[in-house]
Amino acid sequence: MTIDLILQKKNGEAPPPLEPLIYDLGAPGRIGVNLPDPDVPEAELPADLLRATLDLPEVSEMDVVRHFVRLSHLNYSIDTGFYPLGSCTMKYNPKLNEDMARLPGFAEIHPLQDPASVQGALAMMYTLQSWLAEISGMQAVSLQPAAGAQGEFAGILMIRAYHLANGEAHRTKIIVPDSAHGTNPATTAMAGLEVVEIPSDANGDVDLDKLREVCGEDVAGMMITVPNTLGVFEAHIKEIVDIIHGCGGLMYMDGANMNAMMGVAKPADLGFDVMHYNLHKTFSTPHGGGGPGSGPVAVNEKLADFLPGPIVTIIDEGSDEEPPLYGLTMPDKSIGRLKAFYGNFGMLVRAFAYIAVYGGAGLHAVTKHAVLNANYIRARLKGVYPMPFDRICGHEFVCEGHWPDAEGIHALDISKRLMDYDFHPPTNYFPLIVPEALLIEPTETESKEACDAFVEAMLAIAQEARENPDLLHDAPHKTPVGRVDDVRAAKQLVLCCRPVLDPEA
Amino acid sequence: MSYIPHTDADREAMLKVIGVESMDELFDRVAAEVRFPALDLPPGLSEMEVIAEMNGLAQANASANEYAIFLGAGAYRHFVPSIINHILLRGEFYTAYTPYQPELSQGTLQAIFEYQSMMCMLTGMEAANASHYDGATALAEAVTMAKAHFRDKRTKVIFSPGVHPQYRAVARTYHQGSGMNFVGDEGSASVADLAEQLDAQTALFVVQYPNFFGQIDDLTGLAERVHAAGALLCVVADPIALGLFKTPGALGADIVVGEGQPLGIPLSYGGPYLGFFATREQYVRKIAGRIVGETVDTHGRRAFVMTLRPREQDIRREKATSNICTNQGLMALAACVYLSVMGKRGLRQVAELCYHKAHYAAEQINRLDGYSVDMSKPFFKEFVVTCPRPVAEVNEILLEDYGIIGGYDLAQDYPDRPNQMLVAVTEMNPREEIDTLVEALAGAATHDHSHHHHHEPDAGLG
């Protein structure tokens, strides 16, 4: 604690904010940007339609730069440290990709231009579609979904549309394991279908007997993650797929964990009918502090006509002298458009650059090293952190953040204490079926030294948990703010920095 | 490999700790018959080669960097101050994860809080969320919110045909299984006529401001009529227009959504953009997506945190208000920096520049033989031009002979509007460009149209 903080506590004052709000900076009349005067005759403004006031900051450009740079210093990021967040694949975001997305030929083209005038962009998208089809073994791809959850939504809407087209409107149930990401049940509900949750068995695999019990002619499909959210390649994928197909349902693969799958197995070969990718996980496009992401969907021949669109197709094959002509096409029975235009194009450019750097063998090496890192950390933590499933894992693994001999210590305390060691915590309290879960995913871009440093911190914390548990309870100590009061945030809602002035006042 | 740091010695040591002989052994649980398929992709390239390849692809596009552009229709080329890209390229922002751990994310959280605040000021609403994928999905989620608000007892949504056609399409995609139905946009009814369709089944009434054709519909008294029927009013707004015109809040809107791309985000062939969503505080618990709120930390220091979390999918699962997880966080930061640096006066100035230039262009074009501009209602930065020949033909001549990317062909979405072009003019179009457009349109009226060559790409990866 700093001296002034101690003094303020003594005097009962709240410590000053870390950084003023932008609204509290600047001065009336100050401007941050120089705009030209009109170079055309001024038209008369319709006085009765105009707003009277506009409450925005009045700051200089440097005020703004310093404000946001200071704010940036309050963040943890991949560029500043290790992010072992299970199911999030926080790998290094190559700088090359940022430059490519900002090339004027990509960044300064309008989505409604004549396709003939943006053939480079369409060629890039067409190629990416074919690459994602190859990696998954699927037949067709739509790049339109803006994030993984929207890719899931596309997939479930396609499954629904497929059954409707076959005259099977009674298929309304989607089976979801209890280990699933929350987006799976939420997506199902949004599509107007019913969620049937089934339990995992003692090994963390889908309980096949329970699965058979719920299978019937009302089943539309099943969503599962491969490897599953415990980081394990499900032992009975083939049986699961056969059970679902046997009762007329379709199989959806949540592609959040594709970083464990590239060149290991193609989802289509495993029997899946539809899946989504998270380009912001597997293919290194940055998370951006919460987005934008990109969630392309890949499907086999059963669902190709139902893809959300438009997608990029070849309109004219071309010849040796003439390149092919690419165009935008709506698939015949498309579920429709999921967003305006064609997807988060800037993310597609980045993912394209990433795949181009690696090639097929390189992507397989990505997966192998991601799995190597996860297993290495797992092996080193074994015996210190309880592990519900003691076996080789995929690109992530789950351990438990509590001990019988360290009562009162929870996964949350371990997570917060890790911050003092300058690590981002693992995903905690997910998957829901493991008590006090810590889901750890190092990704392939972390070196052995980085993995070792993380392990040392985890081991030190395990010792502190017994010897000085308050260190954990009160953690973090070294972050810009201490634990925050989220109950107060929800009870005394402050969502806007000052009352909105009645603009007509 | 560029981004894999392991040496042979590392691999050997790590495998030994794990207790396996090879990396392949780590995949024994995968069935042998599907294991290790070859990936038929081009061989990996060096960074230099990737740059050359992608430069080729980028150069095969006619970009607004080289061509004058008068195309809008939901995506606009506005001025993007240099500062924005510099802030977005700070690794602490763009390589950060979603701010679930507030102690490590105060930078992102405060920026989003400031963004929410600015969107409230701009729209005249009391609460805004941290973003949607784009304007169209923000509208689809507004429909979801209305559905939840009325607990599925009201299922009708009235769309003005002046709402962006793709936004209406996306709302329909989202709600194909939800039981909501959409009416009003089959013909060309005015907002006042549409209000006749309000009834006890109506959940939401949606208008766009300015509408898709660039015009400001007269919304006086609309909110009262919508509320009298017990329904909610959603306004799809252009955020630059809100720098000049009355707020939807002042017009009585309950929900304001829209596309935030004009706020410092490049065209980027349609994404990533920024869906904004703002509403009145009474509806805040029904909002989809992330919301940041102010609170304090253990020392009593002001801090920010994602709040009202029990609406979200990771906690509420099938009962969540939406499945949205990843949003457009970095784009919200772009808008926040944009609105900060533009400020109170700058945004108004940008809006006025658009207004003056669009009116200048409209008047000049309206004087041309064979062309007419619909100036029957007030308009902002876009207007409808009736051309003497199909818009596709006009645009081809504009591009090939004048280096101009022309306006949007309305016949694509409105069969009753053949030969009508939606022209957008922003502060980025200098007077000379507008004059060239006018000249080009005059030329296109009489141009002997023989089929032009397609713009050919120079390069393409296989």
C-alpha cells in the first residue's frame, strides 16, 4: 500500500481514481481534431430538427493519447504476459497480421462495391473458405458468422432448417452434455429448440447409456466440443455419432478447441455434419479485449445448401490467361443472412495470413506443440493440484483449486494470487461439472521457460495456501485495483458517467 | 516455425517429464483410422512471401484510397483521425482478453464505460451495452429484448420499409424459430400509415433515422402512438447524424440501435464493425451482451466491472437473454477514442460538412438532364437519384471512365425503384470530386454503353 493510500484510509477518504474519466479531462472550448471549412455553399439547416446540446468531451489530441495510453497500462495482455485461459486459446497474435489487415486494398474497400472491383478480396475469402474446408474435411464453408456463438447459431439454425425441409418439424431437441460451453444451450434456446442436457460419466466422457435413453425421433441433433471442455479426446466419439445419426439427428461440433485438432483428426472424418471455427482462438486473430472475433461454419453435403450467406463462389472458371471470376452467392436453401455484409472481413485477412505462414504441416506442428505444452504443465502440477481425470490431455486440462488440508481456499483465491506473480489466471469455475475448476491452456506459443515459470508460481501458491492462506484470500496485492465489489456494481447500477441531459432542455 | 519457440532440447526434456516417447503418442486416444490426416494446404511461407502475396491480393481491389466513392447504404467512408489506429495498435488493448478479471482489465473496462456513456449522450438513452456484432444484429437483439419484455405474449414486429434491407433480413434470420413475425415492409408505406397497424399484438415498432434513403421521417407523435398501443419503439440511428439532429431519446424511443462503423472504423469490406445498443434504464436487465458498471475495490477506490452478469450465457445458459459472448470490444474502443477526439464540436462539424456537401451534390445532380433527386423530405448525407438508365450501367461507366465508385442500386432491394441510385456524400468528398461525379453522371446519361471489361485481379493464391 502506498503512503498516500494509507493516509487516506486513516482519514476515511476514498483513494483517488487510477485515471480520471475522459469527461473529467480537458476544458470547455478545447478541440482535439482539425477539420476543414466547408468547400461548398452552406445549405440551410432544418432548425426544428436539430439537437440543442451534445455532451461529449472537450479535450486536445494529446489529452486523449495520454488518457488511453495510461488506461492501456492498467491492462494485462498477451503482449505483456502469459494467459493460460482454458477454452480461450490466448496465443500470440502475429504483428504481420495487423499490417496485412490494414493494407488500403483491404481496409478501404466498401462491402457493396461491384464484386468485379474487389476480386482480390473475394479471391482471399474463397481461398480461406477452401482452407477451412480442408482442415475440417467438410464440403462447404460460410465466413459470415461474426463470432463463435454466432457460428453455433448458424449451425443450429441449419440443423433446424434441414429437418423442416425433410418434413420433420417434430425434431425439436438438441442434446448438450453438462460439460458444454454456456453458448451451446443459449444458442439452442435462441433457435427456438429445446435443450436436453445429459450427464458425463466418471471419466468425464458422455454417458452413452443416458444418451441412448434420450435419443428418439424428436432429436434434431447434438452439440459437443472436441476435445471436450475437460481437455480430453472423448473416448467414444464414433459411438456417439452413430447413436445420434441412428435416430435421425445431426452432429454439431463446437470448434472452440480446434487448436488440439489440426492435422490430428478432421471433424468430418469423425462423422460431424457441421462445426464452427473460432478464428480468434485457433488462427491467432486478436481477442481485442472482448472482440471482434470470427466464427466461420463448415458443413458436409447434407447442409451445404443451408449455409448462411452470401458465400464466395467461382462465377466463371477463367483460363490459363484469365483468372477466375469470383462472386457472392446465396446458397439455395440458405437460413439467411446473419449480419450485414459478409463477416468480420478484417479478421479473415488476419487468419489468411496466419495459415499462409504455417501451411498444412505447420498447422499440425501448432497443434502438437499446444498439446505438448499442456501435458508438460499437467505433468509438473500433478501430485500438487488434484486432477479429476489423470491422463494425457489435449491442448488444455482441468485441475481443482482446493485441498482438504487448506480449508477456505478456493479456485478464485488461487486465480487472484496468480496475478501477484504476474500471470493471468486460468479459466475458473468452468467446466461446471468439476468443483473449483481451474482450466489451463498454455497454447503453443509459450516457451518451455514460460511454462516453467507458471508452474513455479502455481507450486509456490499451493505452499502459501497452507502456510499463509490470507495471502491468497486478500489477493491480488500488486494489481492496479484490489478485488472489486461486483455486488455493489449490480445493486447500485452506474452504467453511464453522468446523468443524460435532456437534449431539449 | 515463426511463432513456435521450442528447440529440440525443449521437446526432449518436456516429453521426458510427461513420460512419453514422442509427440505422436499424446494423441493415442484418437482412433487410428482417422488419426493424422494430411492437410492439403499450400506449403508455409516466409513473412516476406506472405506480404508479397497479400499485397497482390490487396492491389487487385479498387479501394477508396484510389477512387472517389459515393457509396454508403450502411457503410460509410468518414474521416478516421490517425490517433485511433495508434491506440488500437497498443498490444495492451488488442491482445487482451475479455475483462472477466477486473483487477487485470481496468483499462478495457474504463474505456467501455466511457464508450457506454458517450453512446447514452449521443442517443439520449440511459444505458448502453458494450457492443454487438453490427447494426443489423443489434436490431435483431432489440427484437429479442422486446419479445422477452412481453414474455412472448406479443409477437408482432412492425418494420418501416425505410429500415436497412439487410437489417430486416438479419432480424428475420434470428427469429425464424422464435415465434416472432414481421410486417409492414412489404410495400412502401409511410411511417404514419404503418402506425395504423399497431395493435395489442405489437411488441416493437422499428424505424430508421435517417431512413435507408437518407431522409428524416417525421417522427412527431409516433412514440405516443406506439406507447398507446402498449408497444416499444426502436430507432435505428446513424451516429454521425446524431451529432446534428434531435436524439431518438427526445423523440420518445425506448431502444436505439445502429451501426457504429462511421465512428472511426474503416470500411474493411463490411467488418469488423460495431453494433451499438442503448435503452432506458428500466429495461436494462433484459439487455443482451456485456455491460460495464462502476463500483469500488477493497480499498474503496473507484473501479469498473462487468455487471448484471446473470443475464449472460455462461451463467444463465438456456435462460440467458442471448447467446452472445465475444462482441466487438476493440471497435467500441475505436468509437470511444473517435468521440473523445472529435468531442462536442468536432462531431457536429463532421455532421454539418456531410449535410452541406450532400445538399450541394443533390442540387447539382438535380439540374442534370435525365436525372432527378428526391428532395421532398429533409435529408442528411444520402439521397435518392433517379437515373435515365439502370444504375448498374451508370456505375460501370463511372468506375471505368471516371475512377468513381458510384452509389447503391436500390432496385436490388426495392423492385419498385428501378433506375434509382442511393448516393452518399461525406466530409471525405472534396468539392472537386462532387463536381466530377456530376460531370460523370451527365456523361453516363448519353454514354454509348458497350460491355466493359471486368476489373481483373493481378494475383490469387490457389
